[in-house]
Amino acid sequence: MLDVDREAITDGPVGRVLLLLAAPLVAQNLVYVANALVDTFWLGRVSEDAVAAVGLSLPIQSLLGAAVVIAAVGTQILVAQRAGGEDGSGARRVAVNGALVALAVTGAIAVPVVAYPEELVRLLGADPALAGTTATYLAIIVAVLPVGAVGDTVENCFTAYGDTRAVLHVSVVSVLVNLVAAPALIFGVGPVPELGVAGAALGTVLSGIVGFVHILAYAAGIGRDTFRLTRDAFAVDLSVVREVVAVGLPLGGQRGVSELVRVLVVSLVAIAGGAAGVAAYTVGARVATLAVVPALGDAAGGPVDDRPEPRRGRPAPRPADDDGRHQTGRRRLPRARRRPVPVRRRDRRPPRARPHRDRPVAIGVVSTDSGGHLRGRSAGPTPCSPASTALRAPEPRSSRI
């Protein structure tokens, strides 16, 4: 029901196509939010510090996620442009090089964070006990950040091709794995020991690895044929790498600035309210995320303009109709329905000359016609002087302006 082919994306009604593309993304975000709320619920049964530890690490993860945006969103835009230009091999080459950019950038960031997690958390003003718990959770999550970045980049390639259902399938499977693994690792089941906050992090890591393998299987042509990577695409192209970075860097910078503000807010909450304040902020923030989920899905499902960028000083080229004429912004009717505007019969004839009719000529308080008879206050026809009548004879209509 939610399948959208390429012809429908380019030629179909915008409202229906946008709804079909955005619906799986909205569902995906709802699944992620529900998963986060479930994790918060299980950690709330452990302790207040456990919820605060996860909440204190989330802004740091989001700030590091700005590096993922550089590669993932930049790759999505370029793949959409290549796909719109019927350049399938170019789209696959962009996907591979974009994944390499994601792996390199996030790997360079993850190494120092994993090496010094506690020192980074203490910069936010957390007390020593909370800083230690948060550092444990943060180090485990960031250790697999490069894997998640590559998976997100490949998922965005499917979104660029209009196959948002593939992304939804991967998200649902990943969340189901986390829903089962998280409580088992947090509280311990059978031979699995009770790990607490570290168990929550390991459940998230396990679900991320399952999602990574799932999306790679789709990209290899197993279960989906919308977007498939071939052997000829696995080649490093420095020009494509620079293009991905150039397109994604402004978006990543914008994301980084917004997340930096969030880090500062959480730091103030940690200094003023301690673990209790951070825990309350975490629960409120995750519940409030439900309000913006539809807008996030709608924005991600919007089409990408695949027209070439105009040169400086020249207007952008307008799309042309089937007959080669450029569109002017109005809806054009088919040729069979175009009809000439009818011209009224009276408009085709020249103005008709009307016969001369004399008007009465006013003389003082009385008036006369061309026959010399008085009109006005007189009771009947009275002869008038021919001289006075001739001096005031009316002009014909055709000679007046």
C-alpha cells in the first residue's frame, strides 16, 4: 500500500506522494521514541542515577551525531540527484564514498571519547559518582558509533530512492531486539549477569549491529531491489568525497550548533539540580519528542530538487513540457482541450453611423428645436426668429468629440 515507484514520485500528485514517503519515516521515529521511553522505564526501576547517567550522555551523543549528519545527509542529497538524472552507477559510487566519509569522520571522533569518557563528562559539571556511571554508558555507545554512521548513510540512500519502507523495516527489527535484550542485560536473566546501566548500553549496541547487518543485506539485493550496491561501485573517488563533505558540512555545522546549546542546558541542569534534576529533564525531553515526530518525518520525506545548480548571474532552468515549451507556473491544458476564445459578433463590425438628430438649443430659460418652436415654460408651440435659431443650431453627433 505504501509502495511508490519513481514515476509516481516525479509525475504523481505531490500531496499523496509526500504522504506515502513520510508515513514510514514518521512510524520509524515513533518506534525510536517508544524504544527510548522503554529504556528510560527500565532504568528508572534501577535507580535515579541510572536515568540521570543516560540523560547526561544523550546531549554528548547528539553533538557527536553532527559528524554523522555530514556524511549521511550529504550522501542522501547527492544520491537523490544522481538517481533523478538516471545515473545509477554514479549514485552507487556516491553511496560507497559517503559511507567511507562516515567511517573516517566518526572514527576520528570516537577514539578520544572512548579513551577519556569520564574527563569529558566532568566538564558538564556532574558529581564524581554520576560522572563514573555516565562515562561507562557513553564509552560503550560511542565505541560503535562508526558502525551506526555507516548504517545510517546506507539507509539514507534507500530514502533518496523513495524506498522509505526499507528504513522502517530495519528500525522495527532493531527496536524489537533492544526491547528484548535491554531488560535481560539490565536485570540479568539466567546465565546473563545483572549489568545495570552498562546492560542498557549493550542492548543499544546489539540492536545497532543487527540493524547494520540488516541494511547491508538490503543493499546487497537480499529482500529488496530498490537500491543495490555492485562491485564496480567500491572504488575511492576523491572528487565524490569532497562533494559529499561540501554538501553535508553546512548541515552538520547547523546540527552541531543546535546540539551544543542542548549540552549547555543539560550542564546547567546538572550543576543546579544534580542527578534528580537531570533525571527529570531526561524523562520530560523524551516525552516531548513525541510532539515533533510528525514534522521530522514530513521533512525527511520531502523530495530533493535534482535540477542542476545555476551559474552565478543566470536564472535556474525551468522544466519543459512535452512539446518543449517552458512552464510558466500556471497549469497548462492539453492541446485537445485548448479552444480559441470566441469573439462576439458585435465586436467584429465597425461602429455604425447613427442618423442625425437635432437637440434642443437652450436660450436663456427657454429652448428651441430646429423647427423654431419654443420648449420649456411655454404652454404651446411658438414661432421663433430664424436668425436666433440659426446662430444656435446644434451640431450633428458624428462631428462631436
